[in-house]
Amino acid sequence: MRVLMLHGINHNMFGKRDPAQYGTITLDEINTSLQALGRELGAEVEHFQTNSESDMCERIHRAFTDKVDAVLINAGAWTHYSYGIRDALAILTVPVVELHMSNIHAREPFRHVSVFAEIVKGQICGFGADSYLLALRAAVSAINAARVS
């Protein structure tokens, strides 16, 4: 079982960026936790981070050709306006789980809208770094349910 974790814009600054909102955990620590949980759940977790919208779309396209089993995405600010990333995600035929460390619905009004919401399997937000682990569990559950069907 292969799961791709996509980290969006500014996530390379986790641990330094707005610790009141995002805590002090680093992206490397998040990835390490995901890989450990992945092993427990029988999933290989690959991670990718970029500050380039173009590179994000290219990686999503590669996920399609690589036939990954699920995609997790925390696109950061792109969540609220990137129709290019939305259209790339819509190509995928596997479960896509959108996640955010903060509760986007309790923040600034522009963050309340996700342009991905209509095409993803589900959203998880507001649980800090645990949002990543919850998203991985949800993705593995969706993969297993699809295999039973």
C-alpha cells in the first residue's frame, strides 16, 4: 500500500512559522511520525514538499502514473484558491484526504473555503500535527474498504 503525502507552500518553515498556530513541530518530525504510523498500518508513506504550484501539479500527475493507493494533501494557502492543483487532484482515482493543522473554519474568512472540498474523500483539520496521523488512518481505511468492494 503506497500513500503519498503532499506538503504545500511554506510548510518547510514548520517549527519556525507562527508557532502559536502551528506549534513547534518540524516538517521532518511530521514525516517521521507518518512513516512510523505507516509501518504499523502496512503502508509505505512517501512525502513531497514544494513552494512551487507547478511542481505540486507535476507531482500529483506523477502520483496518477505511479498508481499510488491514496494521497494526503495539506496544500496550505493553495487550498483556498488553486484551481490548478484542484484540477490536478481531480485526475486521481484514489482516495484523497485534505488536511490542515489548524481549524480553517475558525480562522480568517478567506480560509473557510477549500476549492478541493468537492473532489476529496474528506477533510481533517484542527488537530495540530495529529491531523496528519488521522488523515493517514482515514486513507488506509478508505483503501481497505475499496479493496473489499
